[in-house]
Amino acid sequence: MRYFLSLLGCLLVLSAAAQQMRVEDFTRYKHPFWQKATYETDKRQALLDLFTNEKGFQFFVGKTAVTAIEGEGLVTISLPHRTTSVTIKHPSYGQLVWKIPGKGVKRKKRYRAYLYTESVEKEYQQEKQWAVFSFEPQQAIFYLDSTMYLIQQGELALYLPIGMHACRVESPFYQPLSDTIELSDTVRLEKHFTLKTYYAYLTVQTSFPDAVILLDNKPIGKGQADTGRLRPGEYRLTVKREDGVYYDRTLELGNAERKVVDLRKVALRPHLPTDARLAERTEPTRTTEETPAAPPDSLSVAPEHPFEIVEADSASVSIRAFDDETEIWLNRQWVGKGSWQGRLAPGFYAISSQKEGLDSRTAYFWVEAGETVELNLASPLTDYGSLNVSCDEVNARIFLNGVEVGLSPRVLSRLPADRTYRLRMVKGKKEAEKVIHLKRNDILHVNLKLK
């Protein structure tokens, strides 16, 4: 009986000692979007950062001691691949066998957790504190110690360990902001982040109601165009009509600028783009009694064959589009529908196609003297993809990159492919968000659960 009571007392002592330590908030470091990782990894082992203000810990996997490096406010241990539990020992706080959540840690990954200690010989100290964050703009991405939070309504409340924390706020069309916060045990932290705008607006006015205005080869209006938010930088502004290109220049948009390009008082005439690499014409294309020969610098060529030339060292070029309704564009100039044949001087050329208002990607080819070139163009529609969007609610509002595009369920078609989109769905106070990458010539099915 005495032996049994002694054994029971020992078990109670060991249990009490084990309860003096605990591990919480285990998670894996995530690689921030569009940035390099700020942490190191090991090709053979997993690394675990245990945040604690105490020192003198020993760590074991089974009966084998593992490497531990003590730092300021943390200790970093190296764990074998697929480790599922760790034994933690301390001379003052006893022993704890900690089972790692999930299926174990993996090599080439880095994890973090908080190691808390308790002792009846020490006064209680608050280890966590509330932090209330507010954001302007209200839609933002917030990183705290490499953990990402999606902000939709401008507020976020977190219960965090006391001490220093690194944070970063990002939002489209705003300059990112990095900062460091410090939590104390006396009062909750209230922090407001205001991002500086990083966008510009552009207005283009012409005297031709039928003129198509393009920015970086994408239509933005006819006759007159007013853009939404644009990132500051260099853009290509092009004005086209059926008989050619009337304006083709680069322009620079500064931060917070509202640039107005007024072409109504400018004498616009059809011409080639300034960056078109066309060989200089030294002979007229055709000469008849009814149609006099055009001078070498003239652009008044026949619309059916605006690139055709007759030279001894020219090349024979044949271009066939996807179908008879697909337009062919050579060096940003329309040359025909369905197919085109002619002769081109040796040089470098850009080619694209257009159908139903959609532009294909621009391809490039080189023409050698005397050779025969045959090109078959794919449909411009293959450079686009579709999204089949649904959720657990009917008629939820769908936002794609911040722009409302309709109600769920819905198929969003003709979206430029090989791009990343931020999909957000909202109904009342419930919402969901996901970042997706759209493939070419395919449909992607996305189903979200609103919370």
C-alpha cells in the first residue's frame, strides 16, 4: 500500500511538472507573395523556432538529443524529417512530451510556436495582449510575423504574445508599408495604418468619334476614353481608325497624376507606329495610269497589302489566320482577314491576331532575304480562359481584382490567361476570397464557402 501511494505521488509530481510547460500557436512560415523569403531553411531537416524568454531547455526526439540554438527571445531546433513529437526538458519546469499537430514536420520547411512556462515560485506575468488594427484603404493584405491576413472591412483584432512583432500592409494601387509593433501587458495596442496612394488616371480626347483608343494595345474607348486607376509608369497610347494608325506614342504617368491627352487640335493622319521596324521603301509598289506611284515616304498604300513590296532581296510571306473571321495584324497594322500573302524586306516583324474584340499575344519572326515564310496563327481566344464561380449562397456579389463582375453562380469568360486573379465573393456580412491562377484555353471551377 505504501509502495502504491509513493508511486502515485511520483506520478502526480511528474504530471504537475509537465504542466508547467506548454506549446501553443504552432504554424508554418509562409512565403510572402511577390517577395523573397526572409527566413532560412535546411535541405535535410525541418527548423522550428520556439519563442520563449527562458533558457536552459533540452530537446529530444525519442532518446536522441537534437541541435538547439538559443537566440534573443527564442530557441531554434533542428528536427528530422517527419518528426511527430518532441520531448522538452528543463531543470526548473520539468519535462513535456509535445505532440506536433498534423502529420509531422518536413524538411526544407520552417515552423514556429510559442513555448510557455509556469512556476508557483514566480509571479504570474501576462503573456498575450490584444492588438486592434485599422486600415486605410479597408481592403488590404496584412502580414504579421510572416502570417497573412486578408482585410476586407478595415479592421482586425488579434490576441498576440507580448513583445515585438514585424508587420507589413499591402493593397493594390497603394505603396506598401512595413512597420514594427510592440505589445505590453498594461494596455491593448491600437494601431492605424494609412497607405499612400500609388495610382494615376488618364483621359484621352480625339476629334474622331469612331477612333479606337488603345493603351498598351488594349482598347479603352472610342473617340474619348477615361481610365480607372492605373499604376504609375510608362504606357503606349495608340489611336486607330479603319484606314490606319493615327497616333502612336509612349507617355509617362506619375503617382497621383490625372493626365489629359487632348488630340482634338492635333492634325492626326494615318501613319505607321514609331517603333515599327519596316525596311525603307525605295521603289513604288504598283504603277498604273489610274493610280500614280506613291513617293517612298508616303503611307497611302493599298489597305489589302500595306506591307507588300517588290525587291530583289525580299522574302515571300504567307500568313493564315485561325479562320476567315480572324483579323491579321502585322507590326500593329491591320493587313487583312483570314489570310495574307505578300513580300517583305529582310527584318524583324511582330504579328498578332484579333477576333471578336480579343487580341492575341504578340509573336515575333525574322525574315531572311530570298526565303519563303509560312505562318499559321492560333485563335486569339486560346489566350483567354474562363472561371466557373459558385459558392454556398445564391446571388452573392463577385469581385475580380476589386471590380464587381456579377452575381453567383456565373461563368466569367474571356479573361486574359496566365495571370493571377484575386476572387472575392460577398453577400451581406458573409464573404470569401481566394487567389487563383488562370490557365490558357481552359475553364477553372472555383467554389467558395462564405463566412
